[in-house]
Amino acid sequence: MLNSHAHSTSVPPRLGLPDLGLGVGLRHTHFQHILKHGVGVDWFEIISENFIDHYGYARHVLEQVAVKVPIVMHGVSMSIGSSDALNLAYLQKLRQLADEIRPAWISDHLCWTGVSSVNSHDLLPMPLTEASFRHVAQRVRQVQEILGRPLVLENPSSYMQFVQSSMPEWEFLGRLAEDTGCGILLDVNNVYVSAFNHRFDAEHYIRQLPHSHVVQIHLAGPTDCGDVLIDSHDHPVPAKVWELYALAQQLTGGVSTLLEWDGNIPDYPTLLAELHKARLAVQGVLPDVTASAKQDSALSTPIDFHLAHDYADHLAV
């Protein structure tokens, strides 16, 4: 196994959740390699929606690896920040899946994915206001009651901000964790992307979080489009993200690490080689990296500004 984090008795598990070590996303591209050669990691993260109501080959693979290493469920459809009512049917299915596979925890994103029954199929940023804070805090408590466990929320990457926002994202997320008891999935790549796009200090963001609530870290490689970074998960982790990762591990005392790679997915040994760089980073040695390739063709994040305006109006009511 790869666990590179020293477990210290002076650092209690966050919210009772352990440091799982080093993991990757369980992707169908690697199923055959994993079944033939072994898992090669300390744990896997699955996309929850890929396994809800699905009992085919992917579920078979999941059940095979779940007896060997811990599993974490990571969702993209909770829409915790939406002005629509919570999707109780979805939450019940999420709870059923969790009861079946017994994940170490369940995570999703501090975002909204739709309003007025329109699904954007994207992780959209929220207006960071007192009204939206109260709204989301109430929903987090309700979700945690339904799931029967703490919810872990990830900071999203963003490409736009609401003019109504009255606090920085790190304050909103930190207060939310302290107020509701939820955990934080600190995506250091998303911090890097958003900091570049919105011109704030990424290190300051990480230092201001309540580190006792951080239970997991995401690593990934973005696409450099010149004047904007896109959270594409299709490049090696850049040097600055490794620096932010080392800082986050220092401040938290060591928490579970997950490498995301969802586009141009390399073979499994190459993926593990990238994951292994986390060992160097936590030792203060910056891993060897190559410059992130710039995207030749335009990338876009499909943000519907009319949808965003409608959403802000809903929260203001």
C-alpha cells in the first residue's frame, strides 16, 4: 500500500474520519488492470451517480475492490446550494448506495447545478451572502440527517463571481463547516484555478480554513488557456498545486489525498507514478513536473447567465 502520511496520536481524525492515505478515482479505463494486477492504492473514490441503480460490470468491479481497500462516494448532483427543494428521491438512493457499499464518507460540491427544474450539468458557483449561507446551512443539516453521517463538501473551481457576494469563499465554506459540523474536501487545484481566475491569494485561502474540518484533499491538473485556467483534470499536477498541497498537509497534519484524472486518462502505472509524487511533496521536496500544456482550441464552461440571475433572485426572496 502507498500510505505516506504519518499517523500521529496528536492529530485526531477529522470528524471521526481517518486519513486513508493516497487514492485515485475508480475509472472503467483501469478496470482490467486493477483486477489483474491489484489495486495498487490505499483507497478509491467513486462518482456516486455512476453506481446508483446500476448493478452491472462496474458494480462487480467495485464490490471486488471494496473488500480490499476503503471506498469514498463523491457526488455531482446534490445541488446543495440550489434554490429548488432538495431532491429527496436522489438522497434516499444515495443513502441506499451508502448502506450497500459502506463508504468511508460521502462528498459533493458547494455549488448548485440547476434551478426551476433546469439542470445545467455543471457545478456552478454560489452568491456568497448571509442569505445563501443560512439557506445552505439548513440544507446541509437536512442532508446529514437523511444520510445519517457528516456530509463532506468540496470547494468548486469557478469562472464567474456574483456581484452580490459579501464574503470570500474560504470564509463561507469555513463557517459552514463550523456551523453544521460538515467536513471539507479541499481541492487545492480548484483553489489554484479560482485564485488565478479571480486574482486572489491561494495560500491565504488555504490558511484561513478551519483545518480540523478538512478530511480530504483533491489534486488535479488544469488546462492553461492563457488568461483563464480550466479545471479539466487532464494534465499532470502543476508545480504550484504541489506547493499548495504541501502547505495543506502541513496545516492539517495529514489527510486523505485523491488524484483526479478524468480526461486523456493515462495507463494505470502512469497514474500511480503521478500519485506517488505526493510522497515527495509532503516531505517538502517539490516533485519534478513539466509545464502544463496550453489548450490550442477554446474550452468553455457552459454558464447560463440568465439561469444564474434567476437563481440569485430566488435566494434573495
